[in-house]
Amino acid sequence: MNPIWIIFIGIALLSYIVQANLNSKFKKFSKIPLANGMTGRDVAEKMLQAHGIHDVKVTCVEGHLTDHYNPADHTVNLSRDVYSSCSVAAAAVAAHECGHAVQHATAYGPLKMRSALVPAVSFASKWVSWILLAGIMVVERFPGLLLFGIFLFATTTLFSFITLPVEINASQRALAWLDRSGITSSYNHRDAESALRSAAYTYVVAALSSLATLVYYVMIYMGRRD
């Protein structure tokens, strides 16, 4: 079997394990209540206020683990399970998303880099699959088309790797504030840390998967000479 396919299979299995672990941790820690009874929304609003951020709104969105910060409209969007829950998991996720808001407010370097790449990544995500497919079909006659597709895909891979420090830093900010503010205690702070670490692993796997795929397309391009 081609080594690249072994890598793809390995990453696919790792992705499944990491996602299953994340769901298991979130389910487990969602059953551990905060002593102060604060919901995810309460935690988010308190963290924003603590950092002097008053132009960001906390909203509720549908879906499971669909929580995200939107810098375009200054909103921290929490899934219903996080928004109204008073669990350790909800506090950790809410604080993490507010960590992105703090990054935005303080002009955190990697976040600025990721935001600058968004237009290019949006374009690449829309067209890269078609361009790569067409490039592979005509690689012998028009190798430049596949090379262009590889360039577009490389943009999305770069985006995946820049996302890593952004996500890790947001979790570090969240955990530091949760501990400092007393939202979590010595009994459950490690649970919040474990939940965010599990979420971070999903971004690591996604970046590795993107890199492996990029290498695969490069190998196809280089192999046209054989």
C-alpha cells in the first residue's frame, strides 16, 4: 500500500478518536454543575466585562458544539447546550469563545494573520476541489492548472496551522480567567482544562490532515515527469 494512504487512514482513525473523545468529555463535564450556578451566557458576559469589552453581544445559536466568535459583527455565539447550561463544560466553552473576543480587542498577532487570510481561504474553499480535479485530469498537457490548485490548497493548509496558536491561546486566556475569577474551583478546574484540551486536538488533527492532503497533490504534480 502507498505510504500516503497509510497516513490518510491513520489520520482518519485519529480524527474519529479525537472527535469521539471530545463528545465524551463534553457530555461528562456537562453534568458537573458550577457552584455559583452561572450559565454559559453569564460566564461569557462576565468575562467580556472583566476585560473591558462592551461592544460584543452574546447570542444563542442552534447546533451541537457550534460555538464561535464572529469578529465581523462582534458576537460570541453559543450553542443552546452552552448558552443556558450552568456546567463546567459550558463555562469552559463560553470562556474560550470570549478568549477570541479578547484576542480581537488586543490585536493578537496570529488572529490578525488568520483574519487577513479569510478572503483568500473563502475563494480557495469554493474552487479548489474543482481546480484540483481538472488539474489532475489534464496534468500532462497543462501542469500549471494543478500547480494553481496546489497553491490554493496550500492557502487553506496555512490557515489551518495559523488557527492552532489562535485556538490554544484562546483556551489559555479562558482557563487563566476562570481560575482567577473563581468561576472554576480546585475541584473542577482540571475538568475545564481537559475539555478545552480535547477541543484543541481536533484542530491539530485537521491541520495534519490538510498537510497530508497537500503533500499528496504535490506528489501527483511531481510524478507527472515519470
